[in-house]
Amino acid sequence: MEGVVRLANPDTGLFVVEIEDAFTVFETPDADEIECGDVIVGNLDSTTCDSVFNNSKDQAIDVYIRDIVATLSAAEALLSGE
């Protein structure tokens, strides 16, 4: 599955990726390697995903999927810790 990074909080390592009909929120120690607009490929619709590929930077990234939510506002709340 492919998605685009829509929101980022590099300080916490949390990112929101827009996928087909939802938003995936993941955490990574490689926060400085990801930017808004990057194209991410991987099993983004599963909470068991542990790595993705950043097509924009041509590199693999270790991730922890925090949640998959239906709306951008719900993803923003997770990103901000609300």
C-alpha cells in the first residue's frame, strides 16, 4: 500500500500518512529522514507493520504503527497527544 505523509511531528517522531480511505499514525526513531509530502510504501493498513519504505528518499524505515483512523482531525489529535 502507498500513502503520502500529511502531518509530521519530528520532535516526537510521529507522522500521519494518508492512505486510501484512512490515515495511519506511526512512530519512528528515524524522524529526521521523513518530510511532509514523502511517498511511503508498506503495510500501512495493519498495526503489525514494523517497517516501511520511503520512496521519496529511497530508504527503508523502522516504524511502530500507533493507530489507523478515519479522519485527519483524529490523526491530528493523536499527533498532538490529545
